[in-house]
Amino acid sequence: MTNLSPRDTPDQDERISAWRLIKPYWVSEERLIAWGLLVAIVVMNLLIVWINVRLNFWNRDFFNALQAKQAKQFWHLLLVFTSLAFAYIILAVYKRYLTQMLSFRWRQWLTTRFLGDWLGEGTFYRIERDRLTDNPDQRISDDLQSFATTTLSLTLDLFSTVVTLFSFITILWTVSGAVSFTLAGHPISIPGYMVWIAALYAAIGSFIVHKVNHPLVSINYQQQRVEADFRFGLIRLRENAEQIALYHGMEIERKSAQGLFQHIRDNWWLVMKYTRRLIFVQAFYGQVSGIFPLVVAAPRYFAGAIEFGVVTQIAGAFGTVSDSFSWFINSYSTLVEWRATVNRLREFGRVVHSPRLKETVSPATEHGGINLHFVDANALSTDNLKLALPNGETLSEVRDVAIKPGSRWLVRGPSGAGKSTLMRALAGLWPFGEGSIDAPVDARMMFIPQQSYLPIGTLKAALTYPSAPDTYSDDDCREALRACRLESYVDRLGESAHWTRVLSPGEQQRLAGARVLLHKPDYLFLDEATSALDPDNESRLYKLFNDRLPKAAIVSVAHRESLASFHDETLDIARMPEERIAA
């Protein structure tokens, strides 16, 4: 596993900017609802700012009434405060409610789009095959949620801050007055001097915070990655619990998990180090800004130039203006996490939208790679097909064949010669090599690997996959199970389970056979699909295929000689001799 230093910033492709991640939703088919919610939230924000401005003046009048012992004014101002506070509570609650609604709708739209890009055209397979990026599941589940929520929160907070700033600058400018002094014999007067002090103070603080803590961006990026690696490792352990227990591999798995956690620990120490610096600067900045306006206003108050209520108004206005100018400082940790999330999504987006990146630069595709074409023909054929590894090493040359409907082909060869690779090439999943494959248009092709995928859910859903469960009747499903000697499961179609753990390897292969009987493909490719079966069950399965799929072409990869009697054509695959590879 590659470790990044705090200086490494994963901005690898500037073509996918943060704006390109943000914009699509706001111009999508949901734009009217999105903009409607946003406008409502903005209006509520403006009303909340207006209430805060009114409360600032209320604060001045209230303390002045207390100082002057004006009882009637005191009770009137309490009623005013009650109405303002009630309105504030209602606005704050529904602003949060609508913000959550908008952020989830945005996340939902992003998730649908990213899932479509990830699962479309086999992109997810190429990403895993070529190891183009880490933990795509974490980027879709966690990063999209964080991106939508944090982007909306930061944007609305910045908008509210700007409005608040301009609202309270006027108050602070007016109540703080001007400061006058003489410099080199010239009288100088600075109106609204506390506004300028607040701005300068915030600028210096922002510079120091960013200068000291900017490595947090890449550190947070790494934190998300190592956490996802650790979680994935634990999931793998849980999913393979039986195999690990049979091997007594608990100790090596414990060491492996601890090794993954060590990456979290190392990175967490960096997070702690830079977070400590950030909190120190923020705490110092906040404490000083809290007492500073009172120190500045105190001489004028003690001199009788201003009332006590004005002092409290100055302190409140200065604090609000200072906080507004300090938005970058106060939001720095959130901005750091947001930037790390954006970087991960940008990287993922680059990989998803350039799924053949590795294929285009692989030595194995320098002559164009393997091309799969769908043509108007009645046979699947190959032409000058050569299989290779991604590094350019040639596996084998495949003689030209034409697989016609109803034919039965047995693919044989030693382990490592490329038999399974040939299956991947016929499925359009393996571009490394040379030559072309022509497949009939609209031909229904079905590939059955040695261990078929069984989704978690009902047994019927596992049986009918990848079709929807309601595609086939329960009677058809039960008949297919009985045909493949799975009678004990015919009454469990509606039962939900993790069927990969429930069924034995032989039962899983028989279930895959029942799946074939339901789908009735035109081309059936079996890659060691009966290796876990005893000869009797294997023979029965092939007889079922021959009897019930007489017009389908069947291509089998197998080592057992007993299967030769079920095939009328043989394709031998031999690994390329080393001297020919070198030549």
C-alpha cells in the first residue's frame, strides 16, 4: 500500500473541478425543486439575519431601560423579544428541515448518477481489474453524502455570513465613531475604525491558520482512504469466515487487520498534530476578539460619552463583524474535509469517465487490442485472436473458429494457458491482445463461471438473476430446481438469506444450472461450471442442457475427459512458448 506524505495533494486531474461536480444537479431535471428549496432557505436566512439585527438594537434599548429604571419600557421590550425569539425558532427549525431535504435530494441524484456511471458498460469491472482506484463503494456511499451535505452547508453559511457582515458593518461603523491622532504633524481621522481593525485582525488570523494547517487537506484525504481500507478488510474477513476458520488463519488475519489499523493510527497522529495547531490558533483568536471591543469602548463609556447599552451594542456588533470576517478561520476544518472529499470524487470521476485509461497505454493493446463486434451473422467467430496480459506478455494464440447455433465446443488446455481469459474476451471484458471477435446481433449470451454470483435476498431472486424475480413464475422456478436435483429448496423460493453461505459449492453450481434452464440463452459459456459436482450430477446437468437447449451453442472450459462425450468440437489452448514470446 502506498503511503502519501502530508505534502501530497491528490489533485491529479484539473479537468474535473469542484464546479463540475456541483453544477449538474442544479441544471438537471430536478432543478425546479432544487432551486425552489434553495430560494426558500435563502429567504429564511435573510429573515434570520434581520432578526439578529433587530436583536442588536433591542439589546441596546433593553440595557438602557434597565440603567434608566424604565419599567414600562422594560416590559414592552420583553414582549418584543418574545415575538422575535419565537419567529427565530420557527425559521431556524424549518431552515434546517428544508436544508436536510435539499441535501438528501442532491445526494440521491448524485448517487443515482455515479452508480449509473460505475455500473454502466462494465466500468466497475475494469476499475477492479486494473486497480484504477481504491474503495469505490466508500466514495459512492460516504463521499457523496459528505459532498452534498457539506457543500450546501458551507454555501448557505457563507451567504448568511456575507449578509450578516453587510448588515452589522453599518451598525459598527456608526456606533464605533472615528479615531483621531497625529502622525508626523498631520492630523489623521479614521471613521469606523473598529471595522478596519476587525477586517485586519481576521486577515492576519486567516493567513496564520492556512499557513500552519494547510497539510490537513491531504491528511484528511488519506484518513478517508485508510479507514475505507480497514473497513473493507473486516468485511472480507466476515464474508470468508468459514474458509479462514478451516485454515485456522485467525492469527494471520489478526495481524493483517492490525496492520491496516496501523495506517489509521499513523495518519491519526498527523490529524491530531495539525488539529491541535488549528484549535490553538482558533481559541486564541476567539478569546482576544471577545474582550477587544470592550477594552476599546471602555474609555468612552467611563468618560460618559456613550451609554452602557451602546457599549453592549458595540461589543455585539464587533463580535458579529469579526465572526463574519473570520468565516474562513471558523470553517477551516470543515473546508479541509470538504476539499479532501472533492479530491476523492474528482479522482473517482476521472477514472469512471476514462474507464479504458489503462487499456489505452497497455503494451498488450498497442496494436489495437481485442475488438468485439456485433454483426448480422448466424455464428460467433474469431479472427487472428491473440490473448495477452496487461503488461504485454502473450498468453496464447487462438485458432479461428466459428461457433454455430446448436454446436458443442470443449475448450481444453493446461492451467494458465488462458482458457478463462478467452471466456472474458468473448464476453467483451478482456481487451488485452490482438484480433477480433464477431458475435451475432441480439444473441442472448450467458456466461457461467466456476462460482456464480448469488445476490443476498430471496432464493427466487438468486435463481432468476440477473432478471427480476417476477420474470418467471414460481412453478417454472420449482421445476428448474427439481430438474437440477435441488428438491429440498423448492418450497423456499420466498426465503431470504445469504445463499453463498447457505448452499454448498455443488449446490451453487446446480443452482447456476437451474438458472440456465430458466433463461434459455442462445450462447452458453461454462467456465469450470461443474467442477464441484460428482460425475453423476455433472452428467445429468449436461444432458439437461443438451435436451432443453438443442439450438443453443455451448462452449465449455473443463479438464475432465468425461465431458468430451457431450461435445462435438474441441478447441485446444496452449500457452505461447517462451522462445516465441521473446521473439
